Amino acid sequence: MEQLMFQTPILDWNDVLSAAKYWVQVSTDSLFSTFILNDSSSTGSQFSVTPGKLNYNTKYYWRVYARNVNGWGTPSLVFKFTTIPGQLIKINLNVLVEGFYNPITNQMTRKDTVIVYLCQSISPYNKIDSAVASIDSNLFTGLLHFKCSDRNIFYSCKTL
């Protein structure tokens, strides 16, 4: 059965008796000739896919191997899911761009455009999405729309 998931899914499977580790593989190919994710570090029966690893509107296949004292077992059944765009995040940003602000008139001398990156809130702070906004010279605000987001993830923003 195919599922629809955000780009940061939690892959969940049944525990295997006496398993010490699990090896998770994710691919866009049902034969797993290439891997999007190939991780053997999981010690539990769930795996959270790191933001930025998966594209939206893409079909993925995944399977898992269990390891016990005798080594790696055979692969599980192959599961599949298709990613869907996350919730649209709108941020109303207040900013004073250095060099454009005039403290005497309390205005910016002209409008400016900023690029803001939505990043993971934990190291290595991978970029998830970006948005561009024109900063209003009187109100110092700009509205940003991020499309690739998941409400279950915390993000940080970085401007350039």
C-alpha cells in the first residue's frame, strides 16, 4: 500500500526479536540500484528522514534489514510512499537593511530585496527552502512564502 508523506517522514516497522541494529534503505527505484538514503545506524524500529533528503511529489521505496549476533538478516518487504509538499509557511519579516536606513526620517532610503533561507534548526543546518521578499521602505516588512516545510519540524532562518 502506498502512502502520502511529507518530505521528513518517520519510517516505522515492526521490531525484530533480538535485533541490535537496523539498516534502512530508501530509493526512487523499486530494485534499489541507487540509494537516496542508506543508513545502518538505527537501533530502534523507527527512522526519521533528515530534512532536505527527499524531493516532494516523488515516489520512494524503502526497506529495512535487522542485525543480530549472527549478522544482517534478509530485507523486509518493500514499502512505498509519495512525498507531498509540506504546509505553506508565511513569515512576515521585519528588517532594517544596513546602509539603507535613515535614522533622521525613520525610513529606508529605498526598497530592498532579501533572500531568506529556511534551514534545519540543528547542525549541520541544511537549507530546506528559500524565499525572496521586497522590504517596504516605510514599514520595514516583507512577506515570505516557504513551500517545502513540515509543521512538525523546527526551523531557523538565515538572510544573506
